[in-house]
Amino acid sequence: MSDRELIEVVLRGYESKDVDYKGSTEWNENDKKSCCSLVKDILGMANTNGGFIVIGVAEKRVGLGFSFDGVSDQQSATFDTTRVNRFLQNYSDPPVNALLKKVSIEGKTFVIIQVPTFPDTPHICQKDYPGVLAAHSLYVRTDNNETAPVRSSADFRAVLERAIRNRSDALLTSFRSILVGGKQDALSVNPAAWDRFLGQRADAVAEFETVNPLSAKGYNGYLEAAFFPDQFEEYRFTLDQLRDAAQRASSNFRGWPFLFISSNRPKETYAIQNGIETLISFNDFGNNDRLDFWRFQQSGFFYQRTLMWEDSQARTKDSGQVAADFGLISVYCAEAIHCLTRLYEGLLPEDERVFVIIRILGTQGRELISFDPRRFLSGPYISRIPLIEVKQSHPLADWRAGIVDYAVEMSKEIFSRFNWPNANSQTIRDIIERMFGRESY
């Protein structure tokens, strides 16, 4: 990671499963309890999704945030990658190889321990240290952003699913290496392709703003998803291929599909110069405004935007509430990923990487709530930024194998930007799995 990216990690301002803050300290093997405490956090992070442990950020009193103190030159000098890993390997089976970096921010030095996620086998603690580490324990990061041994079947299942997914990814990489004579494909889109796809997104956004039939009503809350492969070829697919793929991807889980296309309403889907497009606007049974727009281009670029139901509901009820339902956001992420897997089925190789960018527009001052009375948010959780954007990229086969897991990850990343850093993974998973259980076509 670049220094700029590491600085962003340091200044995030809240802890999560993948970021843990520690106050100013030194690395001293003679203080075994302190070193083992750090080992415990490294093991837990490695068995979850990997992440960063930042040394030099102390927690103030509960609820008052963090103090970015940094470490002294003497403390900084004691942290060395080889030295820390040598101690770590005494307690980890298989070994964890962490990477230590140091960054300077406004004259203060911070030590960052970058922890990789396990490749295919979780890391077991192999030695005791009284009161800190227990031999034969499997440590993970919990939803409370703490490190603890696996206690529940849900935590164990999450580790098992992660191991299966990681092993599958490693096998895919090995097969790809064999097929191309040991040369690996790039794991990220090249800058020129990225710029071309983002240019297509800008064009889609501009078109939506032009044709939006509800623009006079002043709505500003929208959910938006964009997908694209890692190589740009402007006319990679034919219009017939795009139509067939869209029909295949139109799945109905909630009474209305994420990607609407219907032979009963052929006028809503039409050809554009380099793809197909749909704009549909109507009122639902509650007299709420509904608006969907999507575009699928011959390059493989897909864009979808939908009006947030919460905004239409607020107008219908004349409540003036600016809100975002966390369940609807979770479902949107899951439907988007599910759509991706069906859309590119047969169009892209299973090992080709696909990028997903999900954005929520109009989030300044928007509060995260639950319309479901069975779910209570302790909040308030309010966004202080006008737009929330999260993105991930994985091979198509991985997206298909991990739809729910990736939807949970992206939902939680969104919620953290509503200043809800410890959203419960199992609650989000339950919402998504119940939604998928109601599928119809």
C-alpha cells in the first residue's frame, strides 16, 4: 500500500474488524504479556479478513473518540518486521507473516502492522500464555471489534466458508498459471480501461439526469450500482447477447426485480448506440413514486440506478424524514451481486475479474434506520458526507460462490460511513438469506 493509503487507515477514526488501534508502546520480548496480547489480535485479524493494527492511537474515555499521539523515535525503532514475526511464529500454526510499515503524519510517527488473511488454512494458537492466549484456540474478530476464540456455530461457519473461498481462489490462480505458462493475469484493471469504464458511467449518469421524469420533485436519494470486467473492448458483445443476458439476470425476490426487463412491456427496454437501456417510472400500491434506470453496454459495462423508497415514502407521508433503511441497503447489495453473476454467465470467463461499485447518493445528514419493528437500531447513525461509495473486485467464479458473504461485507462498509462501525454481520446475513428464499422469475 502507498503511504497515502496507509495514512487513510491511521486517520479512519474508528475501529472495525479490519482496523484496531493501540496506544503508544514499544515492542519488547521481555514484556511477554504485552507481546502476546498483540499476537492474539494478529491471529484474530488473520482469521477474519486481514487488516491493520495501528500503534500510536489511544482511545479516550468511552464515546469520546481517539487521540492520535504517535510513538516516540525510541518506541518506533523497536518495531521490526523480522523481529515481530519471529516472536509471532512461536504461537501461530501455520505461521502468520505480518508486514510492518511506519508513516509520519504532521510530525508524528505511527507503526502499522498489516495482517494478511489466511490463504487456505486458519491460524491456530499453538502455545499458552496465562490470561492472554490459550493453546489450540482459533481466534477471530467479533462484531464488537474485539478478538475472541470461536464460540458459536455462526463464527465457525464464517471461518469455514472463508477457507473454502480462499482455497477456491488459490486453485483458480494455479490453474490460470498453468494455462498461461506461469504468467499471472493482472489482479486489477489497468488505468486506461478503468478510465474508459468510468467514462461510460459518467455518460449513464448524465443520461439519467436528462430523462429523469421525477426531476421536478427534487428527489436526491438514489441507490446506484455499476459492474464492469477488467478489460475494456468497446464492442465485445452483440446486442442480442446483452438482451439474452438481461433476461437471464432479471430475478424477482421482492415483488420487483433489480433489473427490470419484460416481454409484456417491450417499450421500456430499447437499443442505444452501443447497448440497451431501460427507464421505467410508476406508482406502487402505496402511491409511492418508483423509478428504475439501467444500461448494459457492449463493452460489458452495466449501470443501474433506483430511487430510494425511503424518500418517496417520506413524501407520501409528508414526514420530511431523510432516512435510509439498513435492511433495504443490505438487500440492494445482495441483489446487485446476484444480478452480476447471472448477467455475465456465459459472457465472461469464470476467472475474469469483475468490478462492482455501489453508491448511495444524497446521504448528507441521512439517518440509518429500520422500518422493521423487529429490528432496533441503538443509533443515531447519521452520514456526514453527500455520497457513499464502496467497491470490490473478484473473479466471476468467486462472486458466484460468495454472494451472501460479499453482500454482507459491502453492506457493513456502507454502514460504517453512516458512522455505524460495528453492524452485526449475522443480522445482515439473515435479512439477505430470507430475501433469497423468496425468489421467483
